[in-house]
Amino acid sequence: MPHKHNADRRRHIPKMSFKVQNWPAYEAGLRRRGSLTLRIEDAALECWQTSGPNGQARYKDAAIQTSLMLRTAFKLALRQTEGLMTSVLTLMGVTLSAPDHTTLSRRAVALPVIQPAHVPPGPLHVLI
């Protein structure tokens, strides 16, 4: 009874009109969407950040540009970009920190604009 009370005012999700006929190819396509290869060179990591007064991290332009490039490639918000960079650096086993979203926002104004590029449907390889 409670499910039928507001049934006429609920927004219903329409049934999908596309029917998958080739499931192996469809599943392979879904797996390719999740494929990511990200390699950050040791030279880029060496100049990632410096320490400012009181031990506060100061990020080089390469760190900001790397974060902004990943933001553009994956269409992320600044906080999501911060989380992605933190997880990538953690997975790499590096003791560096990722620039936070406010630093990205402030420093993005002074750097050259990164134009959104067409992301191919297959695996994405990023070399920094």
C-alpha cells in the first residue's frame, strides 16, 4: 500500500530501448573504459614540491599542470582531482602530497590553459 500512495507523482525511469546483442564485445568495451596507465617520471617527481616556511608544501608548476591535465582528461571537479592525485601518489608508494583544490584553483589562473582534448574510446595512456 505505501508504494502506491504517490505512484502518479513519481518520476519513472523509462525502460532502455537499446538491447545488447553482442555481450562479449559489450563487456570488453566496459573493461576498456576502466583501463588507465599513468606513469610519472622520476625527474618529474624530484621537482614535484619544495618546503616553504614552517614545512608547508610548495608545489612546482609541473605538479599543478599534471593535476590540471588529469582534471581535463577525466572531466573532474577540483576536489575529485585532488583525490585522484592523492590515490595515484599513494599507489606509487611515494611520500609526496598532492596539491589541494584551493591551490589548484589559485595556480591555474597563472598557467597556460589546457584545452579539453577528445579522449579515445580505448585505453588511455598518460605519460608525464
